[in-house]
Amino acid sequence: VKFLENNAISVGILDATNTTMERRKHLVEYFRDVQTRVLGKPVRVLFIESVCTDERIITENILRAKCGNDDFSHVADPAAVIEEFRHRIEQYEKVYESVQDGEGVSFIKIINIKEHIVLSRISGGLASRIVFFLLNLHPVAHPIFVMTNAETEGNRDHVFGGSGLLTERGKQLASKLRRFVEERCADFHDKKLLVLHGTNPYVMSTVLPLQDLADRNLIEMVKTRALDDINFGLVNGDTVLDLMSKHPKRSRMLLITDDDTWTSSTTTVAS
């Protein structure tokens, strides 16, 4: 309350279980009273509930978040930690009352890590931004693989914005990318691997071999301009050596900063 009182616009987070309707009702009434007596400004209470019934996710969360924390620092066996924490969950379940529309409160309910989302009485810019933030959290560990496009003729010739046709080396990499992605699909079990890629022609050529996997419903492919290269502008069509010759100071700043590496890079490109 002091934090809310000392800041004109503020968001306070009360990390608590609030397991019953009665406790949530008490909180709403408490802040309504504080709003009138102390703050003299409106206070909105928004409950965020996370419900998980997926045993795999529960086990992973226990192993990642509970093993080694203060409550279980004395327990060396992960199996014992899982058993103890599941016992705690069972005790919560005996008294737990999920938040419902009938309570008349604003809430966000997240079920099984965004498998299902329920929003009630969510309005205004701040509440909407909180929803957006929660929808973009990834509390479950998952790998992210990042790669650039396969080699093009422009890359090979060191030309900015040069030919987007893949070289033989580039085609080999595109083929290996398909094999790599197909092998990773087995790790995702019942979930499809998501492939985000740009819309440039050479990027489309790089991911073309993946289309077969998408047709077989093994992966989902999403193209977005947000991943496109920026336009090379005035240096479009120039080689690296052209850039160094026409704009020595700017090229030194753009290409490299370390003097030793700069000399080595110049020699490599020139050869």
C-alpha cells in the first residue's frame, strides 16, 4: 500500500495463492477501503491464475524450479523432491477454488501453459499489456535454433545485395537443414516445431526443402517480413572492397572495429 501511495501511477504485485473465493473477496474489499481512506485514487485488482493439469509440465516445473531452492536444499534426491511437492499440491487441491466469472472480479486464467486462456473483465491499456506479456512468456524450457540463409552467389562474391541464387554449397546447407529439422521433430512429440523465416528470395530458397515436412504436418512454417534483411541502400551491388574504397571511415565502423582483425579481414577478402 505504501508503494501505491508513493507513486502516482504504479503496479503492485502481491505474490500469494489466494486459493478461495473468500480470500479474493477480502482482497478486493481491502483495496477498495484503502482506495477511499488512504490513496484517494482508483485501484484496480487483477487476479492472475495459472492452472496446470499436464503431469509432464508439472514434473518439469518441479525439477527446474524447486530442486535446490531453500525449501528443498537439504534434499539430494530429485525423486524425493517431486514426491514432496506433489503432496503439497494435493493439500492445496483440497481447499482450492478456481476463480470464476460469478465472483465479479477481473482475472486472467492460463491453463496448461497457454493451451487455453480465459479473460474476464479485462479493459484498458495496462491490463491489455499485462495479458500480452503473459501470452509471450515461455515458462517451459524449449530450444531455439537460429541460422542465417544458405550461401548465395552474392555472399560468395562479397557483394551487398548481390545475386540471391543459392550456390552449390548453399543448396547443400539447405538440404542439411531439412535433415536437421526432421531429426528435431522427434524431440517435440505431439507438438509441431515452429519455423520462423523471412520473405527474401534467398531465404525462401533456403527453407524450400522444409516444405515437405510442413505438408506432412510435422512442422509449422511462418514467414514474416520482420526477419528480412535491411536494404543496403547506396552500397547495394557494391563489393566489400568497393565499400572500403568509397567509404573508408564508414566501412571501418560498419565491418570491423578491432585493428588487428581489420587487417586480417582485408587480406582475406582481397585474396
